[in-house]
Amino acid sequence: MPPHHSAPLVQTATVVLIHGLYLHGLSMGLLARRLRQVGYRTALFSYPSLRYSVPASAQKLAEYTTPLHASVLHFVAHSLGGLVVRALLDSGVELPPGRVVTLGTPHQGSHVARVMAGTRLKAVLGHSIDQGLLETGAAWPAGRELGSLAGTLNVGLGRIFSVPPPADGAVAVAETRAPGMTDHVCLPVSHTGLLFAARVAEQVCYFLESGRFRH
């Protein structure tokens, strides 16, 4: 079960959910509902992941958060969405305090994207590779705790591209680690399953409240 939330946290904390490549904000809907069930206010951010570069999407995210008037602002992001949050924090924009949880985000760059970028499939990635999926190794921005959650159910197109295991079928566990992150945990779910698994939602809630995952 998700941890108990104190009344002030329930009343003031807003969680912005950011989807990954090819998806829409509605893909985060089930996770958002589970967060609302424990008292969080939620907002679904959508962006054109192929047409916008990661920095451009981060700028749109900054504009999206301003009217929320949140005193505590958390971010929960799937895959490419985690890189958008990182770019937002790197931009230096002023934000309310809060934490970040990323789900299957390739903080060390994406093996699949690097392989595709060297072939005719590069166009399929759109502008997501512009300061995004091909970047590697940057430390997590200081000042906001990061919990990185990785999947280990290796089913999906990533196996065609020989993503080094353990992996979630698209992103390797090693790729989800970021220098400066606060905590890291692995669950036996696929890259897409990170959006829907109840155990993922439980870990997200636990980190948002405590700053640590439940190990």
C-alpha cells in the first residue's frame, strides 16, 4: 500500500505527469488516478515528442506549470519525459519545491536511439534526439531529489536492437542510473508496463513522500 500522507501534503502537493516518446498525456491517466486516490492533485502534460526537441518541450513544461500555483510541485515522468524534466531543471527556471520520479528514463542515453540514429530509422525518432535520447552521463541537477525506477521485464522491440540486459524491453537498467540521483529501484515490469503496474504507483507514492523507494 502507498504510505500514509499527512494532511498538509495532501492539500498542497501537485504532481505533474509527463509521458514518453510517441505517447500523449492520457497515457499517464491510470497512474494519475492512483495518485489522486492517496490525495495528490495531478496534472497531465502533453507535448509533441517528435516535433519538439527536448529543450523546447521543457520550455512548454515550464509554461504549463506556472498557472498551477502549486506550493509543492512533484514531477513523475516516463521515459523521454524524464529527460524533459531534466532539461527544465537545467534551464534554471524557478519552481516550487518537490521531488522527481522517472520511470524507465535513459539518463545515460538510449542504446536503441543510438542504433536507430545510424540507420534510415533515424527519422522515426524525430527531434527527440536533439539534446535528448543520445545524450549521456550528465549529473542530475542539484536541488531536487530524483528517484529513478527501472523495469526488468525484457519484452519489446528493444530485444531486436540487443539492448544489454537487464532491461525493460526498451531501456537498459544501466541507462536509468543518473549521477546525483537520490535512489534507484528495479521492478519486474516492461517499459510500457511502468505506466500501468500498481506496484509502480506504490513506489512512486513512497518516494514522493519520503524521498526514498521501499526496498
